[in-house]
Amino acid sequence: MRASIVIALLIAATGAASLTTASVHNVGDFAGWTVEVNYSVWSSTKSFNVGDIIVFIYNKSLHDVVELEEADFSSCNVASPISTYSTGNDSITIYRYGHSFFACGFPGHCVAGQKLDIYVPKNLSATLSARRSAHHGKGETTSISGYGMVAVVVTVTVSVIILRFVIFTC
């Protein structure tokens, strides 16, 4: 009985860590942010979650990153962006569910396909399913352990308290 409880608590701790670990996505993987990548295909192989970080790496004399409203994204109207990034190495944290739209603001680049629609589903089970089935090749995604480690520490602490309660009351 006690062994079953310990195993269940360890499984819960592991599950909590995997649910809360954010990922870093290098946009375009090794190609980076350029006109030569099909970002629709790239994003379809990824699973995005709130807290994830998307990193745009590019030559800042040839490209930039603008965040757009959906209508401006669809028409490649880069004249009134929500935000503009131009360092050549921009990290953007995903803070909300739904779509986030990005494009290159240099003339003709968005129309040539240098644009990205990031979608974060609200449905947790869909997110987990996509995360399990998404292809993450070498160098494409790395984990950030901060939130995951906090979840593990909290879960293990609560598990120890529950375990002590079970041991001393059984």
C-alpha cells in the first residue's frame, strides 16, 4: 500500500514538471529568421504554450521582426506594428493563448513569406497532445527548468507531507 502511494506521488511530481516547463523555440531552427524558410511548415511541427520563448535570430541590416494584428498580418501591412524588434537576436515570451502574428518589416519580405503565426491553444489536453506528437529535432527546442523545478519542489514537498500523514495514520 505504501509503495503504491510513493509511486503515485512520484508520477504526480514528474507530471507537474512536464506541464510547467517552458520551451525555447529558435524560429526557423538553424536557418533563423530569413526569407528562405516556410514558417507555416516550421510552426506546424511545433507545440507552443504560454510561457514559451520564441527567439528570432537574423542579420539586423537585412531583417527585423514586427508583431502585427491579424488583419495586418494577412495583408502584410507592416506600417503599424504592435511591437518592433531589431537587435538580430530577439527573445519574445508568449504571454497569451490564441494567435500571435510576426513578420519582417523590410519591404517585400512579408509578401515573400517571411511571416509567422504562433498559435497557443487554450485546451490543455490539446496542448499536451500536440507537445507529445510534435517533432523536436536536435537543436530546435531546449527546456527551461525554472518553472518546472519550482513545480517539482512544491509537488515533492506536498507529497512528503501527504506521505507522512498516510504513514502515521495507517
